[in-house]
Amino acid sequence: MKKRVTGIGGLFFKTKDPKASKDWYKKHLGFNTDDYGCTFWWKDKEGNDCSTQWSPFKDDTKYFEPSKKEFMFNYRVENLKELIATLKEEGVTVVGEIEEYDYGKFGWILDNDGNKIELWEPVDKAFL
């Protein structure tokens, strides 16, 4: 099997006012924010362009469910379909079905504490 997690794909958190959070981080920490938050660009050890997403969500979002937490991590992975199949075999709870977009494939699992985790097989060049 290939590597499982290859890096952090994103950090998502709930807030009462996502726009105010984006504005605060832009003003005070220099985040280059847009409608979705801020995309951080970096290169992997092979020199490929990669990204990590930072995104505030409205506090009533259902996107993190069934987790009750105020945050959700997104991890970059290789071969999402194979990984999800392996995790199912290992008894990990899989949430929903894999979704595919031009910028990558997404799947969701629950960790041992019931936290929802988003797994992302990225297509970073879709953002360039």
C-alpha cells in the first residue's frame, strides 16, 4: 500500500462570523484571504506545488457532523479509494461516500474520539 497521510490539507473551524475571522487574520497575521479562507502554498520534497487550506465556517454548519467538535482537520492522502477500503477493513467508521472534483477526491472518517476527519487526494495543479 502507498503512504496513507502525506500532510495536512486543511484546518477548518466554526466561528460566529467567518468574514470577521477572515478579516482579522488578514489584518493582523497577513493571511491572503478569499471567500473560502486562505490557501497556503508550499513545495513537497520532490518540488511539487502543494497547498493547505485554512477556513472558518459558520458556527451552525452541518459539514462537521456527526462530530460535535468546533473544528475538523483535513489530511492529504495518496490513493483515497484504496485507503478508505483499508480503513473499513480495519474497522474505522467511514462517513458518507467518496466525492470527486477537478481539484481532488474527498472521503470522511471518524477517529477514536468521534472527530470527523476529511481525507483529500489533491490535484494541486487545479489551483494554479
